[in-house]
Amino acid sequence: MSIEYEMVIYWSEEDAAFIVEVPELPGCMTDGETYEAAVANAQHVIQEWIETAEELGRAVPKARNRLMSE
């Protein structure tokens, strides 16, 4: 699965971890001890978010691809 959703990644001193939020998928967020781990975790969580939404019959938002040029 190709992950095309925007990810907001930042360091949290309080959590001592990188936090990843996926604004297009409500409530979709994760963390990781390293930047790379946080992104890998986010890819997994995005896939799970989509699978769960589909199982529940909920709409899955299309990726906006705002930062990509065509």
C-alpha cells in the first residue's frame, strides 16, 4: 500500500519521542524513539486506520497531496 497522506512530525520533550500526526485521518497518530521509527509506525497506523474504517463501513478520506506537484 502506498502511503500518500500528509504526516506532521515533531519532537516532544515531554514524551522523549518523535510524534506523528496524520491530519487527514482523525485521531490517527503515533510516535517513535527515532524519526525513522516514528515514520515507520505512522505507515503501519495509517494502514490500520484505513482497514478499520473500511470494516466499519466508514468513508476513508482521499489524500489531498497538497505538497505534491503534478
